[in-house]
Amino acid sequence: MVDLALSPTVGILAPSLTPASWDCGNGYSKLHFPQGEILIPSYFKQVIETDSNDYESLGNGAVVEYLQGERSDLSGSKWLIGETAEIYCKQSFGRIVDDFKNKITYGLQMLLGAIAQTPRQQSYNLFLVASLHDSQAFAHDLKKALQGKHIVKFDGKDIVNVDITCQITEEGVGALLVSRAPGQQKVALIDLGHGTTITSIFEGNKLLQNSRKIDTVGVHHLCETIANNLQTRRHLGKPANPHLIREGMSKNFVYGTTNWEFSSIYSSELKGWLASCLVPAWKHLQSRADDLDAIYLVGGGAMLPSVSAIASRQGIAQIHNSQTANAIGLLKLAVASLKKV
């Protein structure tokens, strides 16, 4: 997918109803359009009314002010989203991973922050498909949080109308659509995410009853462990920044702008971490393993060095674009739904 934030040549999005998908992850939030994608860290910070600082978008993030709309509870509030929140408020920014309710409570703020990174236009009319780990229980709440007309200001200057119609589905359905090979009917997914590991079995596109297992262990916990490792503290003189540890995992294990390389610490902590998340997921599937057409590993954790190789020894296959696979599949659902209208 094209990174919309880096591609001004994408131009104006279609003025008519535009299909889109939204996956507000614990670690990274993913917004996908047919033209490309936005991927931002799932960080947020509300700016208090007495704060007169002139904030601007920094790093991979945005400044969003909610002027008026369906969410009257947000009227007049200002938010720092993504790395902008982390850069300005290192000691006080919030993270989606901190509470399972945050995907609903701060879902619209995160979504607007992602929209702020697309090629700017005066209005967006979106048909959005989003997913949630327990849509049966919380789909109504998420839909209420996201849907409707919202008038916002981006970066303190551009007033934008955002009109959202949304549909909520089960977490993993999108990843299933892009991972399942032709002819496969009963498929298991192990979603190795930032804050959780979610194991699910699908028959066709239907989640099988009592097949889902959610463990509150994810990449976030590996980052914290590395950040507080004794060798880390000895080298830096303090615990590391977990955000920079996560960034370094995808950049040859180089920590921030330093030349310190922490691959040996990663290797030493990886086994214990996998024992706390991947092994329980695998054991959960064993009673049904003989009836499964495939087991796929998805989520950002699947892309960490050595993880897919270790998983493959147990017959667990990693899919391409595993971090954004769910959002890619949800976009397919959005496009298909609009074609039926």
C-alpha cells in the first residue's frame, strides 16, 4: 500500500462516499483507503483549556481540534495524536494499550488524527468498516463513538468536515480475508498484537463459538522487558524508552539516534516472551488442530525478527503484510459493501 502521508501525488479523495477501513490497534492504528494507508502510533493526549502552547504536528502524528458535531462531549477539545503526543508530553501521554476501553473512548480522536495525515481536503464522506475484539458486546459503543458528522480543525488552521458511516465487525475477519488460501474453510488466526494475543477459529467468515482466547500479553510487554533489562540500564544509565525500543526492532535494533544496538538483548528476552504469548495460543488450538485447514500468524508481532521462523516449526504460517492485514481485509469489505448499494 502507498503511504498517503508521504504521497502528495495521490490527490483529492473522491468527493462521493469513499470506502475506508479502520483498525485502532494497541500499538499502531491503521487507516486504509483504496489510494493508500496511514499508520500511526496509538498515542493521544488531550490539551487542557489553560494550555496556551502553539502545538504543531511533529513526527508521525497530528494536532486535532474538535469544533462541533455528533460528539458534543468533545466540542472545543484539542488533541495531540500519534508521535506528536509522545514528543510533546513524554511523561503524560496516553496509549490505547493502557486500557481495553480506550479503543472506544479515544477511537474517534485517533481516527481523526490519522485522517489529518491524508492529502488535505475540505470534506471527507467515508463509509468505514472497523473491527473490535468483541463486536457482539461493544460494536454499538464503537459505532456510536465514530459515526456521524464531525467538524474539526487540523494543525490549528484547516477546518474540515468529516462525515462517517460505519460498520463494525469481529477482530480478525479482515486478516482472514487476505490470508486464507482458496479451498480453506476452517482456519485459525493467532493475532500477535501490541497489547494482546488473540487466538480465533473461523468457519468460513464466522467466528466459531468459544474458540476465541485473549491473552493480555503482546509486543508492548517485550518492549518493556528489553527497556528494563539489566544490560540496557547499565548501558544507558536508566531504563530505555519502550517506544524507541519498538521502533528499533524494525531498524536493525538501533536505539533512537544513538549507535547503541540491542539485538543481543532482544534475542535473550525473545524466548521467554514467546513462551508467555505464542505458546499458550498454540496450546489452545491443539484440541482442534486436526480439523484445521491452516493456522496463520498475523499482527505486528508476527513481523518481529525470528518470530515467523520459530512459529513455522509448529506449522504456523505468517502472511504478507501481517501488521496491516486486518485493515487491508476490512477495506475489501467496505468496497464490497458499497458495490451492493
